[in-house]
Amino acid sequence: MRFASKKEAAHYCVLKALENNGAIKDLKLQVPFKCVVNGKLICTYVCDFVYLDIVAKKLVYCDVKGFRTPVYRIKKKLVEALHKIHIEEA
């Protein structure tokens, strides 16, 4: 597997250990979200990790960032508003 950064690879190892221990399940990597406004595709946001947290009983959307670029901040807000989700940052 290839990751965008060492930080993302390390976070994957943590999530994989949690999945193996039964704390989370259905771990998915690089999940795309289309941002469509008034029928027009504005952008596609790719979330690093999506999984079900067994303890909290909720879906978790997680992005690993070393540096939050202005484009990332806008895309994050757009995805959260359009898809009614919250993206956690690790």
C-alpha cells in the first residue's frame, strides 16, 4: 500500500490495530465525495479513512494532514455542508 505521507501510513497502522481488536470495523481508505452544487460538479474530495467506531456507534470520517492548505479547508467545509458529515483530523 502507498500513502501520501508517513503520518498517514502511521495512522493506518493504528486504525488497522483497532480493527483487529474489534474497536472499529469496515475500515475504508481513500473514499471519494462528489461536491455538486446546482447540478454542477465543483470538486471531488477524497477522505483518507472512513470506518465504524463500535464504541461510539458512529461512522468516522478522518483525514490525516501535516499541513492544512487553503484548498483543503474550503473542500472540507464544502463536503461537511453538502454531505452533512463531520471530518475529524488526525
